[in-house]
Amino acid sequence: MSDVFPTPPTDRFFEDYKLGATYILGSFTVTEAEIIAFASAYDPQSMHTNPGLAAQGPFGEVIASGWHTVSRSMRLLVDNFLPFNGLAAPGIDELRWPRPVRPGDTLTLQATIQEARRSRSKPDRGLIHTLLELINQNGEVVMTMKPMNLIRVRNPEG
Amino acid sequence: MSDVFPTPPTDRFFEDYKLGATYILGSFTVTEAEIIAFASAYDPQSMHTNPGLAAQGPFGEVIASGWHTVSRSMRLLVDNFLPFNGLAAPGIDELRWPRPVRPGDTLTLQATIQEARRSRSKPDRGLIHTLLELINQNGEVVMTMKPMNLIRVRNPEG
């Protein structure tokens, strides 16, 4: 079961992120061609770019660069989680890739709000801590991370 | 001053990563066109993709997606730090973007080995913890992160 935001991204504020809520943010599928193209530009290790060498390695085929997996997930955050025209994010904790992402995998992103508090120094915003889990078609977690996001407050005087 | 690896990536093993050593891994420059292209695919927030809106925002121009900055840095890790044909990385801690990356910035990546120990369960490899710092042409840190990397041991019996 997924919680649902009460507002669209164009009218979404700190007050709309509920502590403990879990949102399903959508899915995407990765292809071998896309895995090789991303990795050739940014992460040209043979496990990501060379099907011949990768076939002899521990995974038996190319697997996605962890940064490719993160970047595809970011797209879902932008489309379905963050407010439109938001603030820059300060950082990420505990990024993990516990299992490989393989060509053809369909991955679903889930976000759980673990902490939400108003900023003391800047009353126009709040800080949320989220647990993101990316889950493959077999129900296995392939990536987790804990981003921090600064979100504008709807009612700064509230 | 940069430490220098004793071996090329094709012959680099756990023993070559010295605790406390700092390696300068190279530099790259980002363009506005590249910032917009990466963000349009993976992080289409207006601060990264829309020069008109970004001009009215806190940074006065588009800034790079944090994932773009990380991905460009990863390329330097692959080319100048990690062994050729290496192992998958388990994760990253404390990824931070303390300052924006702007069009035209030239960024230099520096890696300091903070921890290096042999695996107890798998004696053919070791785990290194590295502090990565990405520094702009003004000497300001724009990104830090602490990756963990599993590196094959040259002499598993040693």
C-alpha cells in the first residue's frame, strides 16, 4: 500500500511529507544498451561496458553502474516526490547497492519519510530525511539510500 | 603534493593503496550544455535545466545536478584510481554537495585513503575507505563522499 500526496508537485510543501508515510514513486526498466552507454561515459569498468569480459565475471553479464541506477531513480524523485522548483539538496547518507542490476530488470522506487523537522535557522523551510529503496521484479532490494531534502514550508508563520 | 601509485591500473592491488596517502586524480570542466543535457535525462529540476528560471533563483544560473558531478568524478576514479577489471563497490557514505557547480567550473578530484584492511571472510580481497574531495578553481570544495571499495589482494597468502 502506498501513501498518496495530497497535492501535485506544483503545490507541494514541507507540510505534505508525513512522518512514517511510504510512497511508491514509479518503476523503470533498464536495457543492456543503456547500461553500456551510461557506463561508457561515466563508469567504464568492464563489468558495466564489456559483455564479453562480464560474461566471465561473477555476474555472468554486464550489470548497471551504481551511478546509473541512482540517476534513473533520481528521475522518479523529481517527477513524483520533490516539489516543482525546489531547493538544492545538501546530501545523501548510506548509499548501498546490495545486489546487481541486470539488463531487463524492472525496478520500483519506494520512499519512506524517516524524519521531518522545521529548520530553526531558516523558518521558510524544513528538512526531511527519507529512506529510498529500489526493488527489482523479484522483490529484491538493489539500492538503498537516505537523502536529505530541504523543502519550502507552505505556511512559514504556522 | 600528490602521492603516486607504484603500479598502473592493470597491475594495481590492495597492497598499493597506502593508508593516509592522498592522490590527485585529475580534473574536468563542465559546460552549461552538458549540465542541461545530463539533468534533462536524469534530474530535470529547473535549477539544472532552465537557464531562465535559474537566473531568478538563488544561484543566478543553472548549476550541475549533484549526480552529474558524481558521475563525472566517477570517470576519474575509474581512469586513475581503481584497478582495471575490479570488483563491485558496496556503497558510499556521507555524500555532500556543500557548494554549487557552475558552468565553466574546472574541478579537481583528490582521494585520501582513510582505512585499509584485509577481509576476514574473503582473504583474496581488502576493503578501503576513501575520502573523496572535489575542489573548484577557487579552492572551494563542491563535493565530498566516502566510498568503500573492495580491491583484490596481490598476494593472498601474504
